[in-house]
Amino acid sequence: MSPLDLVLVLVIAGICGSLGQAIGGYSGGGCLVSIVLGFIGALIGVYLARLLELPILWAPEGFPVVWSVLGAALFVAFINLLRRPRRRD
């Protein structure tokens, strides 16, 4: 993998993570958080796709974009369930 490929995968993961944040309802973090969420979402999404015997959809540079967005949204929604709600006075 060349350095350009690595940068491209990081950009794709960041976009997928930020889309997952938007769908899941999380508004914190920055670019690094979005990239990490994109990779975690890819792991969760591909695992669920294989478990349900679904095809890998649209994977430029070997990165499963659709499953990454869905996995990141599920992960963010799960994290939001675990967090305590903040009191607003």
C-alpha cells in the first residue's frame, strides 16, 4: 500500500465516520474521531454483513463504504445509549 492509498483510505474512513455520526446523533469529536469511527464502523458493518450473508457493497480501495457508515451509525447509537443524559437547568 502506497502512502497515497493510505491517505485515501483515511479520508474515506473519515467521511464514513462523520456520516455515521450524523445518522447516529453524535455531535462531538473532530476529524480523528471520525476516522476512528469509520474504521470501527467498518469492522462492525462487515461482521454483521458476513453474519447475515449480505454482499460487500461499494468498496473503493478495499474499504467497505456502505457497511462502514451503517456500522458507525450503530456504534454511535449504542454509545449514546450508554452515556448518561446531561441535565439542563
